[in-house]
Amino acid sequence: MPVEMSPEDFDALVDRALDEIPDELARLVHNVVVLVEDEPPEGEPDDLLGLYDGVALTERGGGLDPQLPDRIFLFRGPLLDMCDDEEDLAEEVRITVVHEVAHHFGLDDARLHDLGYA
């Protein structure tokens, strides 16, 4: 049965997951915004939990041109639907945040799977 949670409480779970990123990694995350959407965009799987939209640090050039922020999306509906309770939801949000931040650092899904974050 899906978890029911207010958008504000869900946002608090996301904030807590972001706060749990180790400081040595968090310091390296620049120009990234984390957004919560109710559902994945059209054309994406309905059960998509998160999405990184940007250029990984490993693929960026050294130019000084200003760039729009990279975006990490978390999809509230699919996360609520897949979890049985709030503890499970908190863990899935944490895993999804780590997974998408890892894409920012250039880790692909295969490597994240090896590490247990896919």
C-alpha cells in the first residue's frame, strides 16, 4: 500500500537525505538544484524515482562561460507508491538522492548498481 505524506513532510525527507551527504562530497557539488515533482515527465517511465539533468563533472570543459544549474529531480508519486511505510520511504529517498548526486560526479548506472544505489 502506498505511503501517504504531505508535500511538506516529503520535502523534509529530501532535505534530510541531502544533509546526510558527507561534507567532503557536498563541498564538490556546485550549481545544482534539487527539485521535487509529483510525477516523471511525459515520455519517461511512470515508476521513475529520480532524474539527473545536467553535465557530469567528468564531462565538463574548463571554460568560464556561465552555465545554468544542473537539476536533480525526485518524483514524489512513484516514491510514495513503491514504499510500504515512512521508514522505507526515507530510505528510498536517501538512495535516490545519492544515486542522482552520483550522476553529477559522473558515475553511471552500472557502477551505481555495483555500489547498491541502482
